[in-house]
Amino acid sequence: MYGRLPIVKMLLATIAMTVVISAVMVSINWDGQEASTAAPKIDDLLNVMIVLSSFVFSLVMVMLFYALYKFRAKPGDESDGEPIHGNTRLEIAWTLIPTIIVLFGAGYSWKVLADIEEKQADHVTVDVFSQQYAWSFAYPGKGYVWKEGEFHVPVNRQIQFKMHAQDVIHSFWVPEWRIKKDNVPGITTTALVTPDKEGTYQLICTELCGFGHATMRAKVVVESEAKWEKWVDGLKQKTPEPLMESVKQDTQVNPAGLDAGGA
Amino acid sequence: MVAAIKRPGWTRAILGAIAFGAFGFGLVVALRAISGLPIYQTEQTGYPHIIVPAITAPLGFLAGLGCFDYWLRWAVGAPTIPDDHSQHGAKTWKDYFHFNTDHKVIGVQYVCTTFFFFFVGGLMAMLIRAELAQPGTQIVDAATYNSLFSTHAVLMIFVFVIPVFAGLANYVLPLMIGAPDMAFPRLNALSFWMLPLAGLLFIGSFLCPGGAFDAGWTGYAPLSTGAPLGQSFFNLGVQFAGASSIATALNFLVTIITMRAPGMTFWRMPLLVWANLSTSLLVVAATPFIAGVQFMVLFDRALHTNFFDFAAGGDVISYQHIFWFYSHPAVYIMILPGFGIISEVISTHARKPIFGYRLMALALIGIVVLSYSVWAHHMFVAGMFSWLRVPMMITTLLIAVPTGIKIFSWLGTLYFGKIHTYSTAMLFALAFIVTFTIGGISGVMLGMVPIDIHVSDTYFIVAHIHFVLFGGSVFTIFAGVYHWFPKMTGRMYDERLGRVHFWGTLVGTWGTFVPMHWVGMDGMPRRVADYAEQFGEWNLLISVFAFILGAVQLVFLYNMVTSWRYGPRAEANPWRANSIEWQVSSPPPIFNFDEIPRVVGGPYEFGIPGAKHAIMTSEGAEVPAAEPSVVGTGS
């Protein structure tokens, strides 16, 4: 009835294009420096998705451009195409195969999520306070000593951040840690991270909070545990009373037993 | 003068707006005086003497324009004026500026009005990109910048993308299903006239003390509940745009369900009709949620109801749940009608039946059902209860499946066809497949919680939404406008200028939005007027492409305006399509059909000898299309 398609050649072209795109895309470090135990896991997930996406994209491009190359109407050709209404096997295939791909992606993501949010017993807790347009930090393990605009944490220890917002929603993001969490007025939100590289980073507010949003930053220092202890012990100021109020009054949004620890 | 006041029209509309506005103002002043309160309350979240007139004056305008005349007479038992069809159809260009019940006039009114807002919103985008071309603040200060991106998004979403689809479908859909008009023509006219009011409220907020609303189009509480007066204009504008959407969706549902021509079963409907059926199902059920949540914010602001005030026991995160319960379905409201347009364009220009027509229709319904169960993927880092994340991730990823079915079926439609690419509509349709695939891929990545944690609220999000909304929705809008331009205006557009517009838009879109993915992943947050030096070069490049993208839209505008005025006359069916709207003259006769057509087959039976979609006269004989009885073009 109608000609056959060069299926094998099209598949080979798709695979070749997938390999080229994936090779280029995976070789680039999109997310920037990795400085927490979560970062490589998230970046690996991203790379796996880049490969799968490259395949889907290559398939669409090969299908599209082959059709445009092969089935362009000649100038002046007013005839119609073949009256093909569908192909059940093909339709089942392009329903099932994407379903399998996305369910694989969901399962993999779930595993990564569980990994990066696994709580460890010896974690250090830091209270984070945000208000228009400043960050401040307290150390409950050290009698709630308090510092504005800068915090230090020990390397290779899990840190639990307990976040409180005083006015509007802010969001806590350290790109090198791949961790982000909104600070919400009235509730305590939490995030877990294990920094594994010493250095100085920037904390960025990523939830629109007013005209000062773009400049709402703080300094993050990851250092050895000994240096960190010394730094914290050097802090003299206690957490101011209004901020202590939110430590006491904020409620946990997650019902007991459902909180995986991180969220 | 008296006659002008009694007759519905602009004089009465302006007087109505003034009178109703004065009434609202007087009511506030009087009630406050009686209660012994200071007459004017000018806390930034207050201003009742401005908010109440901002509600009543638009209603007065609508009443003056004649939107309620027929219903009010009927409601109070006065004799109704026999309908002489004087408000139906356009005889001169002036009729497009009046209350009109003809779905074709309303369709043109919609498309022109929404494109006006497209260009206003586009100018704001140009200002935004000018500011972002270099790190630091140069052109606007941070507060103005926040107002600019908020109004840009709101204009584009609420008074461009959503209603322009309603406008295109308004024109085309009744013709497609062989109906003489929409089911409720007066409601249809009211739906349209609420739209410019919504747009004016959004733009008018720039005049408020404290500037235009600046809490983003998402208007998250408590930033929005404490914001200056402009935010209240956003809350109110959404009500008018939302009411317009809901009324139109009801109209489409009733029209599609009850007014199809004899023989047009559900499985013989063109996919554009399926698409608008699905969209309308989303609008009627989801849009009330954003109307509700914006009222809650307005009440929090003006009446201190404390829905979202944490200090008074309110729940901050509940705003986001209600907002996204609308606003995620809303992204499908903004793409499903486009899917319908692409199906029509690709099938016609590939001279092929749609591949897997029934699965295409079912995929639309699948998207409708799934889209109600994915809203919290916007909230993976919002601090909501953590257990909801994984189920929402799975539904979010699954929605890629029906979307993928549509992409592959369009590609399948091309195979063994005779693909014509002379039409700009087809170029946009083919480019849409590619750009939307990219947007879909980044959407799947965003659906994965661990990746989303990193890129949420960064430029990756900005890149994603512009790939799906500009590379997706707006490409389908351009495809639709070019495709039905001959039908709507009776003129052909200039394909050469169309191709300039197409290639400029394609290059501009990719150049602008592809690098945004990179800077986002690398650490640039969204909604900032100022950013770290390291992103300077990429942002300059993005801005340059954005200006190309903006400039090339002027080519489109020029093409549309001059072609409408001077273009060569269009024949009834320039694309040799099968569906019914192409079987009547361009533009169609005032009441669409002399005789209701009979549908005898599917809409895409290309290549089948003797196959027909519809028979236009009762004899079944070929009769030349009637001369257009109406000049609907202003020419």
C-alpha cells in the first residue's frame, strides 16, 4: 500500500544523536560546585535524566526531520497523503514506553530523596531566622548564641536547619549544597544537609520577599569541627527575645510519624 | 443628549461608570461617617474609598454599555424589546466597539483586545530585559522592577493567553460544529466586555500610591496581604478576568454539547472542539478557586479577616494550596486549546488524517483528569507536609504520558502525508512540536523532587515557563491567528512577512530562553533586579535575543494590520481544509449558514476518495458559496 520506513536507520540516527547530545550535556557541570553529600546524588539524577531526555528529544527530532525530508509535497502537488488513521501497536508503544521511563524516573527520584533526607543521630542544629531583608542564625546546642548575616557549620557533620520567618515567606538556598527550603511565618520548616567541603559560600533568598529580595544574602562558612567550635564559643550575643518567641511558638507542619526528617 | 443616555453605548457606559463609581465612593464615605470613623482610611492595605468604586464603576460601565439590558427588563417584568438583530454582526468598524452578540464579532473583539495587552506586556518584558542586561540597577529601581515582572506575567496570563484562545474558539468553534452562534450570545458579549476592564485594572494599578502590584503573578500571602494598594487592583482584576473565563467556558460547554450539527457525533468533532471542551471543563471547576483565594486576600487586606495572617491563627501555606489548585490546571487551560489548533493546522497542511484521532481526544481528557492532582509540585520546597511530595511527583511525571501521545501522534500524522510548508501557520505548528518538547522535558525534570529542590525559584523555572508558554502556547496562538486570518478578515496575509516573523520568533525564543536554564542551575534566583557579576555575560546575550524577539513582533503587527486592510481577498477555503468553517465564505455570512449543515463523516478524511465531512445544503448538491453579506473587516 505505502512504502516502508527505514526504521533501523532512523533508530541508529536517534541513538547516534542521543550519544552526541548526552556526551556534551553530561560533560558540563550545570549545577556548579558540589559541596554537600546530597549534591552528587542530585547531579547524578540530573545526568541520568539528561541522557533519557536526550533520547526523547533525538527521537522527536529524527522523526520530524525525516518526515520533512521525505514527505514534503512537490511544488504544485495538490494531492492528499495516504489515508492512515493510526496504528494500534504504535499507539500502545508510545503510551507504555514513556510511562515506564517516567515511572523509572519517579522511583529513582524517590530513592534519592530518601537518601538525602535520611536523618543522622549526631546532627548539629542551627536555627535560621529570616526577615525583610536579613538573615540571622542561632545555635541551640550552644545556649542559643546568635549572629546576624553569617553562619558557620562544621564539615562532614549533618546539619539540621530549623527555619523561622518573621514577616513574609523567604527561602533558604545554598546552591553548592543543592538544598532549598522556604521559611514560612508561623511554622518551623526544616532541612537537612551534610556539607563535605570546607569553604565560604553564599546563602541566597529565593522567594520574592519585597524590594530588598535581590540583595538578601548571607555568608556561609564550612570549616573543621575544631575551628567551628572555637568560632561558636566566641559568639557573645544571645538570640533576641522576639526571635526566641518564634522558636517557641512556631508549629511543625508535618504530623508526627509522617515527617521523614528533612522536610 | 437624552437619547444618547437612554440608548446603550459609550456615552451611557461612561456615565454609568461615573455614577456607579460615585455611588460606591459615597457609600463608603457615608458608612464611615455614620460609624464615626475617619472618612478616608489610607493604610496601604486599606483605601476602601478606592476599592469599592473599583468594583462598582466597572459594573456601571457594563450596565451602561448594555450588557444587562435584556436580562434586567426580563427580570423586572418590563416588556422586552423584540430582537431586531441590530446588535448582531458588524456592518462597519464601529460595531466592533459596541455590545455585539455575534460570536464572530466577539471573536475579533477578543483577539484584538488580547493582542493589545500582549504588546503592553511585551513592552514590560523589554524593560525587564533592559534592566537585566547588566548586573546592578540601571533603569528601574528594585520596587518598580517587582511591579514590572508582576504586571508582565499577569497581563500575559490573564488577559492574553487564556482569553485569546477563548477569542479564537469563539470565532471558529460555532462554525466548526455547524452552529449559528454560541448557546448564550448575550452572556458571550458580557464575557468579552469584562476582559478590557480586567486589563485596565491591572494596568491602572500603576497609578496607585506605592505603585503597581509587586508580589509576583502568584501573589503569595503574606507578601500580598501587606502590599500597597496596587495589590487590591490585582485581586479585583482577577475577578473580572475569572468571571469572563468561567462564563465563556460554560458557554462553550453548552454550545458543544447541545448545538452540534446533525450527524456530528463526539467522535466526529474536530480536535479543536475536543480541546475547547477539555479546557472548559478545567475552567469551570478550577477558576473559582483563584477567584476565591484572591477574595480571601482582598478581605485580609481590607476587612482584616486573617485567613493568611499567622499571628492571628491564619495559615500561610493554605494560600499556595488554593492558588495552585487553580493555577496548575491553568497551565493546561493555556495549552490545551493550542493543542487543538496544532491538530487542525498539521492535519490540513500535511493532507493527512490525524494519526490516532481517538487516542488524541482521550489524551486531552486524561490531561484534564490528571491536572487536578499535581498542584503541589509547585510547593516541593514550600514547607508543606512532606508526605504529599512523592504522590504529587508521580502524578506530575505521569501527565507527560498523554502529552507525549499528542507529540508522537502529530509526528505520525506527518508520515506518508504531503507536507506543505508555504503557510506560516504550519511553520509555527512544526516549530511548536520542537520547542514544546524541550519545555516538556524540563517540566519532567522539575517534577522530580530532588532536582526541583535545587532549581525551584531560579531562572530554570523562568526558562521552563517561557518555553511552554511562549514556545508552546504563543506559538500555537500565532499558528491559529495565521491559519484563521483569511476566515476572520476575508483577506490573505503576507507569507513573506510571516516567514520573517516566524524565523525571528524562533531564533529569539531559543536565544532568550535556552541560556536561562543554565544561569538558573548555576545559581541565579528569579525575580531579582540585580544579580551576581558572574551571570553578566549570559544575561547580556539573553537580553539581545529578547530584543530581537520583541522587535520581530512588530513585523507581525504590521503584517496583520496591512493585510487586513489591503491584503488580497481570501477565498472560502484557501488551505483546502475539510472542517465546516472552511465551507462557508470568508468572512462567513452574518448567521453563518443558510441551512444547518449535515455531518456525514470525520473531520480529517484526507486522501479518501469521495469522503466528506459535511454536506452544506439539504440537496447534498454543490452550490457555490454565497457572497459575503457582511463586510466584517473595517475595509
